Amino acid sequence: MYFQQRVFVCLGLFREYVLPMNIKGMKTILIVDDDVSLCLMLKALFEKNKYKATTVSSIVEAKRAMESCLFHLILTDLRFPDGSGMEIIKYVKDKLPDTPVVLMTAYPKITSAIQFIKLGAYNFISKPICADELLSIAKDAINNKALVNKKEDKILPVFSNYFQGTGKASLDLLKQINLIAPTSISVLIIGESGTGKELIAKMIHENSNRSNGPFVAVDCGAISNELSASEFFGHKKGAFTGAQTDKKGYFESANNGILFLDEIGNLRYSTQIHLLRALQERKIKPVGCNEEISIDVRIIAATNENLFESQKVGSFRSDLFHRLNEFQIVVPPLRDRKEDIMAYANFFLLEANRYLEKSLLGFDKSAEFVFKNYNWPGNLREMKNIIKRAVLLAKRGWITINELPENLYRDSCFAKDKANCTDVEGDIRKVLLLTDNNKSKAARLLNIDRKTLYKKMKQYNIN
């Protein structure tokens, strides 16, 4: 079976945003390629065959990953915007001489192959890639080139265990996470609903010195005022009606780890007072208990509200805000990460294929056009749900606008701009090309009815 670079098949073991962490004894592979689609497919192939695969898209990211993690095999492309795959071979030969490197290239030549081997590559494979051939080469390379450093259990987790974009906004976000993760500083994550704030908190946790400790997530809006003290600090048996057993609170459960306070802006004012004291004193007193318990917890909070405005109107304490806001991460909405939209879409397609046991290949040109021109007010969560629905509805191998909700193309930036458009003829021709001359699809994308479309086509002599 051959992988075409822009074709997506369901081979993965994906779950909600995060992929499995390293499992003891599992062989690790680093995939280096700036084609996100190909990386997803190769990762899925290796995960299906019981390997642990990590993907990066540049030479700089590859070196950073190799500095943080020990790999059994490096699988790299030959050409990158920031250099050549030859640079990776030289780096591995110098820093990790016992790690095999396999090159992928769309420009195979015998002379090039000899040069690769001389430089230290174990083997090379030409694109389009044959899955069976790649697995065979990978198995041979790993079995014949054992790592000198056997400390597999101490492999550091890297951000590539999560699916992530490669655009500027995404990379800037990852730099901030990389900066703050190793510290004990409290973090306030600000972003719209559905942007993945809890995912970022998990990334910080798993790349911190508390990664072996618990990660306890709390929905602050779901905590009642009457039970808030018990939920956060625990209680003793008989402390109040219904307290039939001792109970640990969130703070004690998160001891030596991270307590993630989601939607902190929804926390009631009276609860904020108790929370502030716990953060200042680093001690808690369970309800019905006379003794305080010392706790060592790092706090990460998240909100989609404007806490500056909440402070002005008196619904959020300024002293608590400053205690939480030692470092602030602003998560960009999906509409500001245009270059990553289709990468995320294809990731969620793989996930939906697995969940629904289907094998859709990708998005046709019209659906891709809609995705790129829609504002995504619900961000990643909205995209995931829309794609899962589309996969369920799709009858053929590709998702088209027939499987997308009407509001996606009705509310797209392209459709809204039609009122002020000066090049009507050009846009009609463009959309007809995108839809393979399907008038119904074209009319929907243009936000007009078919009758109007035919009139415009006749007016501009468009056949």
C-alpha cells in the first residue's frame, strides 16, 4: 500500500487531542518532515504497529527533540526550509552515533544513496512510501543498531506527544509552554472556549518536574457555594449531614502535583477568599478537622472571561488574580491560526475515522475552501464535532460541503464579503472551479440561490 502525501487514511490510535505517552519497552521513532499530512499518516502507521512515534517539521525542532529524548530510529526527509536532511545525519553521527537514520526522499538516485550511506545513514526509502517496506526497514534498523544509553525509563516527555500546529502563532505558544513548564510558577491561561486550555495545562504538567505527580482538573463553575469548602479542602466523617466518610479535597488529591482550575472566573466570591488563603499559607483545613494539612501544589488556572473587567465590577478579587497570574499564556483562537486549520482538520478526520470505523480519505476542494474561510467561533471543539458529524454522513471517500452544516458556508468570511465584492465574475469562476462546476455547491459557497447564479453566469458569459 502506497501513501500519497495528501491522502488520509484511518490508521491511528488517536484520542481527545493527546496521543499516548511513552510505554516501557516500546521502541521510539522520531519522524522529521515538513509535510504535516505525511507525518500524521506515518505516525498512525507506527502507532498501529506498536511503536512510539514523535513528529517534528524542521531541523531545529528535530535537534531539540533529540536533546530531550532518546530515540531508537530517526526517519527524516531530505529537504527542509531551514536546511537539508544531511544536516540531521551529521548531527546524529556526532551526538548519537548509535542511533540509525533512515532518509525519505522524492528524488532517489543511486549516487545520492551512496552519499547518504557514506555520511552515516542506515538506509533510505523513496516517496511515495510503501508501508510494508518502511516497516521492514525500521525493524531492521532498530534491531541492528541498539542504543548505547539504555535509560529508557528516563526519557523526557516532549511536546510532540500532542498534535500541534506549525504556524507562527502555534510555535509562539509552544515556546511559552517550553519556558514555563520546568518552573513552579502559577500560570493563568486565557483563551476562548474550545481552544484547548486544559490541553496546555496537561502539556505543562507532563513537561514539569511534577510530571510523576497527580494532575487534578476542576470545573470551577460546577462547584456549589455550599459544598465548595468540602470539594477543595475535604471533610471528616460526620462534619455535616451526608458526610458519611472522610473525603480528600482537590488540594490534597493534587499534592506534589498540579491543580488545574478551569474557568476560574466562575468561582464564587466567598470561595475565592478560602482559595486565596490556601495559596498563601500552603495549608488547608478539612471541614470538621481541627488540624491544618501542609500541601505542595502548583496552580494552573484558565478562563475565557476578562478578569480585568471582573475585578472592576467586584466579582473577582484582585489579590487572587495577582496570585494566579504569575505567568500568563494567551491561547490564540483558531481563526488566528489559518495556516494550521487543515492540519487540525485532518487530525480530527483520522480520529473520527477510528471512532466511527470509517476510512474517509480527506476533504474535497470546496470543503477545504469553507474550512479556511470560516471564523470558527467554537474553535477546536467546534471543528472536532463538525468533522465527526461529516464523517458519519459521508457516503463516498471525501468530505464535501454536502456533509457540512449550512452555517459554515453561510457565515464564512467569503460569503459575508460578497456584498462588497467588486470582482463578481472572478469569484464565480473561482468557486465553480473549486466545486468542479457543481452549481448547487457553488451557489451555497457564494451565499446565493441557483437562479441568481445562473443569471450571473449568463451576464458574465460564463459557460
